[in-house]
Amino acid sequence: MARRLPKLKPCPFCGQSDAFVERRDFSSAYVFCNACSAKGPTQYPEDNDGDEDEPGGRAAIRAWNKRTRAIRKEADHD
């Protein structure tokens, strides 16, 4: 049984919560924002991700959520 994917944070560019995990191919995925067309980095499954329904989805969400924190920290320093 596959584990649930982590919750997506709002888009780091437009702040909307209209993003989803998109498969790039059979072994990778990225997060895409419908509101502003921002795209997260393509990610591949990690060893500890187990048997995913969406290969690379868990890693793509982690990268997207990390990016949100980094951009917000930059904005706080301006």
C-alpha cells in the first residue's frame, strides 16, 4: 500500500494553492501551478519513497515545498 503524498504548499511565485503533481514520464514528476504556470524541478523517486503511485511525486513535493520556504525567506530580507 502506497503512503499518502505530503500536502503541497502554495505556489512560491503567485501564492495560489492551485498546484498539482504532474508526471513527466514513467519515472519522474514535477509540481505545476495552474494559476501562474510555475513549474517545480523534475524529481525522481528516492530509495525511501517505496512503491509510489506517482513515481517521483513525493520528491517533487518536497522540492516544491522547500522552494516556497526559500523564496519567502528571500522576500523577508528585502
